[in-house]
Amino acid sequence: MFQLEITEAERPREQKKSFAEFPTSPFYFWKDQFFLPIKLGVQQQFLLGNKSNKNGVSVTANVGGGISLGY
């Protein structure tokens, strides 16, 4: 199994600005704190116990790892 996850993290204190000279709606003046974490991973699944014909349960195990990068 392969995994790719891309998310966006913004600065929690980022505020909208408005100017008194120009009557406009408030907007983000500068997007200064922008972070984009990217996670890449690989997993392998192992079958430990097979399911019987009726009302059985199969048991599996997952082993994996990966890397997380930030931009």
C-alpha cells in the first residue's frame, strides 16, 4: 500500500486588514506564515490468520514507514 498526504497549515494569528483611506472589505494583506506538510509512506500487509468458511475472522498485520517533508 502506498500513502500520499498533502495538507495546508496556516498561521493561527493571521488577521484580515482593512485601510481607512479605501472603503473596501477586509482582506489578507500578507500571507507570511504558510506551511505545506507532505507525507509519503509505504505499508505492507501480512495475513496472520485466514477466515474460515462461515462466521470467521481473518487477522492481518500492517508494517510500514515513511517520510514527512515541509515546504
